[in-house]
Amino acid sequence: MNDRVAVTLPCGTAMRLPLVCRRNPRARRAQLRVDSARRHVALTLPPGFRQAQAEIFLQRHAGWLASQIAALPPARPFRDGVELAYRGEPVRIRHDPALRGTVLLGDGELVVGGAAEFVPRRLSDWLRGQARAELSRIAMDLAAGIDRRPRRVAVRELHSRWGSCAPNGNLSFAWRLILAPPEVLTYVAAHEVAHLRHANHGPAFWALVREMMPATDVARRWLRENGSRLFAYGAEAA
């Protein structure tokens, strides 16, 4: 159960994804999801949930699992020649071994230097750095406008949300937001900054978000319709 799961898709083909099974002492029920960034099936089990029960649970949700896997956007690994998005605009990765370990943006290309085997890590690190700088700037500016100040702004490998605001004022954002259009970054930053004043999603919270980012509804719609594609960038094909 804890290595791979085979799912027959509606079209009659089969895809095999790694199955990552974890027990969570705080879980009250079994939970199943497809991790589109890491290209695996994640199964979370509550205490006392036996292997036989888990296998029955997987079989019961096989149809849903097949539809989720079928809907996965094609993986776009960070390799030479692959097209990805940067700030919402298409760019193509070009590896130049003579460039000596750096990343340059220009003319619709992200040129990555150094040895080929280091391209994924080098590009990922560069994108994270760009995301950190941009989201920190936007969040600090928005927070100053409502007389608040985040304790810290960080970017992380988030998979179930685009951002978070901790009770101590730390803000965290998914680094893949740098691949989205600028207005999407601003909306997510505004959403988390608003939590510095309102620790809920009530009317006052949403009024503040829209005050800081008038195009909130447009950005939210973009994330609903396109957000899953952002997790395909940097993912390796199963």
C-alpha cells in the first residue's frame, strides 16, 4: 500500500503515481488528494486506521482519483527548451553551460548557466528569490497602508494554499506565485495582510482586501481557473 497505486483512467489507460501514506494523530478521518506539484497521491490516515481499511478506502475513491489524475496538467520540468510562465508571461528555458552558474532573463528566455544537472535547482532557487523579493515588497507596502507590519515574510513550497498568516504576524506565500500575473500576487498578498487586522473571513475582512486590491474578484477567478497549472511547473513527469 505504501509504494505505488495503479488507477485505471476512464479512457482505459493507466497511470501510476507514488502513494505517500502518512498517519496523523490529529486526523479524524481518512483524507485523499493528488499532489500536482510533487506528482504523488497523498493519503492521510487517522490513528487506528488499519491497512485493510485504507485499501478499501482507496478502492471506494478510485473513480474520483482517476478523474483527478486525468485532470493533472502536463508536467513542465525545469529543463532546457521547456516553456513556463514568469509573472504571467511565457518564457522558455535555455541552458547555456558557458554562463557559469547564474540565471538571466531577456528576450522571452530564462537562460540558466552551469552544468545541466544543476539547471532545475538553480532555476528553482532563482524563482524563489524573485518571489521573496516581490512578495515582501508588496506585503510591506500594503501593510504600511493599514498601519500594520508583518513580523516576517517568507516564501515556501506550499501545496494546499497560496499563503498564510500566523498568529504571530509571520506571512508565508507559495513561491510559484511568481509565475502568475502581477495582480494575482497583489491579491494573495492583500489577502494575508488583511489577516493582520482580521483573523477571519468575515465581511470586514473582504472589504479590506478589496480596498487594498480592487481587482480581487478577477485575481481569485484566475487562481480558480489556472492555479493548478502553476504546480505543473518544475514538476517531473510520473
